[in-house]
Amino acid sequence: MKVPPCPACGAARTIPGACPGCGAVQGEGHVCPHCRGLTRVEPHPTLRWVCAACKGPKLPIPIADPVKLETSRVMLREAKPVPRSGFVPVAAILFTLSTLLALMSTMTIGKAITLVAAWTVFGLLVRARRTRTEKSNGALDRAYSLAVQDYARNGAASAKEIANMLGVSEDQAEGELTLLAAENPTRIEVNADGDVQYRVGEEPKSDLEDFDERLAAAEKKKKASL
Ligand SMILES: [Zn+2]
Ligand SMILES: [Zn+2]
């Protein structure tokens, strides 16, 4: 994708609307879905990229398509992790202590039932937390998938390029592109560096594409030779 240089400092850019030189960001696509600020992103160990201001998950590249942009915002808001509560570890200690105390005295049926019930509730609590984490990871994946789709529709994209830009693995980028190509007309070409590039939304190039042109040229040649 060709990106014009930064209007503020003139530095070359690879991501539309985000300058690596002076840090200027422009455009609706860079507005943070959490704090609504026009903010830069910074890398994050589990959320890939976060807003430099509010630390909520944010895409490093803008999405041009308004529908996809809107959906990605919903996904990013869903992906925002719930603040870690200190409740779970404290509850674990209390549960363990009370279990030990109960075991130290003689066990009665009532005590046993209470213990089993208490540990079951605790297990459900832990599971609910895990489900929530899985849900937000899924939402984050969907937001990134939308970014890949949008990027590949606005010009040729290779897995390496997308992986670098989004901070995901090359395998993951390749997977997204293959999926896209399976569901949409896609032209696949090899660029000068030998990287496979995907142009999603363009009809695949066929040998018959210039058939009429070649036939017309051949007829013209035939006529000229007569
Ligand atoms: Zn700049
Ligand atoms: Zn923010």
C-alpha cells in the first residue's frame, strides 16, 4: 500500500494517518474506541497493541470501511479486559483454611455437604472468569481479522507486511488472507521480493482475460497481411 508522507513533518509513513517520526495521528480510523482520543498505540504483551493514553486494546492501523470500522470498535470494547479483582485469590485462601479447619475436627454429613457446595461454587466462579477471558480474546481476534480484511481490500497485501504492521505472527496473517481468498474473489500475485500478495475484491487473473484483445490483434495482423 502506498502511503503519503506525514503532512506535519514530511517523514515517510507505512501506516496511513500515523507518523513514526513526529508521532502525529490523523483521521477517524485512529480514534480510540475507549477514551475517544486521537491517540497513538503502544505494544502490549497480551493485547498486541493498546491506546497510549487509556491502555485499552486498539488497532495499530486504521480501517477505511465505515461498517468494518464500527464493528471493530465494538469488538475492541468487548476485548477490554475486566480489572483483575483481588477477590479470587483471597477466596481461595479462605476456602482452603476453612476446609483444613473442618477436616481437623470430626467430619459430619452436614459439614461434608457444606464443603462440597462451597468448592463447587468456587470452581464455577473461576470458570466464569476463564470464559470471560476467552470471549475477550475472541473479540480481539475478530477486530484484527477486520483490519486484515480492510487492508487487503485497499491494495495488495502480503502476509509478511500484515504481520509486521499488526504485530501478529506471519502464520496468523497468512491464515487470515487464505480465509479471505477462499470467501472473496482474490487476485494472488508474487511481488519483486518473492512475497505472495493478495488483492482481495479483484477477480482472479485468468489466461482468457485478454482473449478478445489477442483475437482482435491477430485478426488485424491477418487483414494487414492480405
Ligand atoms: Zn510526522
Ligand atoms: Zn484510549
